[in-house]
Amino acid sequence: MNRKLPPGIISIVVISLLIGLFLLTSNLNNPQNVEDEGDAKIIISLNFGEKILKEVMVKSGISVIDALKSVANVSLAYGGKFVVSIDNISSDLKEQRDWFYYVNGFLANVGAADYIMHPGDVVRWDYHCWKTLLVNSELQDFPYMFTKGYSNKTYPLVVAYEPTFRNEAEKIYNFMKKSVTVNIVKIENLTREILERNNVILLGKSSKLVEEINSRYDELGWKYHLSGDYVVDIHGKKYRGAFAQITQSPYNSKGIGACENILLLIAGNEEYVGTVVNTLLNYKIDSFWLMEGEPL
């Protein structure tokens, strides 16, 4: 006997079919939604992120070294714990070039066989010279150092500013509050306790704290620093501009290599700080550091 379905049931069936079709289409159009594509990312780059060789989704729950071996040709040394070559680009002792890996912006403090990737992790293998700079963290994978942290542990964020940069600070605050616990304060209200236990983004130019951090640029592995009214790079070239640079917090009691909290300094001429902030928040960072300005 044929029975007619009530109109309400027919509507539910039709809606269910449409939802199913939509989800299928979405997964086909966005490979990151497909389980087989993985839920973490491996990036392979050269020269402090200036050239991207590969960017591949991988599955979490495996070691960084196993994830790397699944997407590239890898040669190892020292019992399989040290990477000497990726896709035929090899360590060069004479030129002091090696492969380094970063997790969500942090230079890892364990071997690649010992770090297990978490969902959402971005692991970057970068081949660069360590003769001049030892870079303990990189800005290119912003904002994962704040939203994912290292080994799946994050810290509250404090945005601190000199009065001149209040608008830019509020823009960063409004951007970051969508994904992390964040507070905003004037720079003079920062305490050592806040610096020790939180992620901090500083915007300034002339405060005592900014001057203190800027003076440690070499220790922090920074390409740029302020000198009077100018930005100066490691080769001594001067710019009228501003920069954004990041470091594992030098105020952490465990030291810079603790892989815990981050300090990001945005500093320089007022006319360029806004450009730096816009570039940062639009994910247009093309190396480990960000600088906007005009050479002199």
C-alpha cells in the first residue's frame, strides 16, 4: 500500500539532503576540511622565510620528524635526531647554514623526534645562516604564537602602548580578542610580573621599556633596531620607518629558550607604525621580521 509522507517529513528530508550536499561540496572545495588532508601544517622555507618551498597539511599526533619525512626527502644524523638535508638542500658548516624548526613561531627546544604535533600546529623548517643571527622566534606565522602557543599551551595577552600609538593598539586588541584572552594598558602600567607571565605586544618608540628591549636586539636575534629617529638593519643601513619583531620573552625567569611566553615589539616612526600593524593583521608578512619604510 502506498502511503503519502506528511509535508513536514518531506521538508525535513529535503533539508537534510541539501545540508549533506552543501557539506560535501564544501569539503571538495576546501581540502583543509577533508580529514585525509590533516589538521596541522608543515612549511619548508629558505633564508628566514623569504622563499617558501613547500606548504603541506599533515596529520597531528605524530612527531615533527615523521611529519617532515612524509612530505620531503630527509637525511638525518646523530641517531636520526638531527636533520642535515631536506630535498637535497644540506647543512653547510663552512657557510654556517643549517635547518631549524619552529613551532607556531617558537624555535623548538627539543629535537624533532621528540615534539608531537598538535591539531592546528604550524611547523616551519627554515634553512638559514646562523653566523650573524640566532633567531629564537619568528613573526611570519602570526598569530599562532598567541593562539596556539608551544606544545598546545598558551598565555594571556597584554597589549601595551605609548599614547601616540593608542589607535593602533586598540586595533590589535580588537583583532586578538576574537581568539585569546587579552587586556590593553598604557605602557607605564606594565609590571615585571606581567612581563614574566604573559604574552605582551608593545607599541612605542621612546619609553624606558622600549629602549631597554631595543638595546638587546643582538641578543634577541633581531634584524632591525631603533637608533634615534631611524630604523637600522644588521648591515648598518638606515630607514625612516617602523618594524615589528618578536622574541621569546627575555623576562621569563626560565630564560629566552623556555618556549612559553612571547614579546612582540612594534616600534618606529608614527607614520609607519600604522602600516606595520595593517600588514601584520592582514597576514602579509613575507619573512621572520616585518619592516615598513624608506631607505635613506
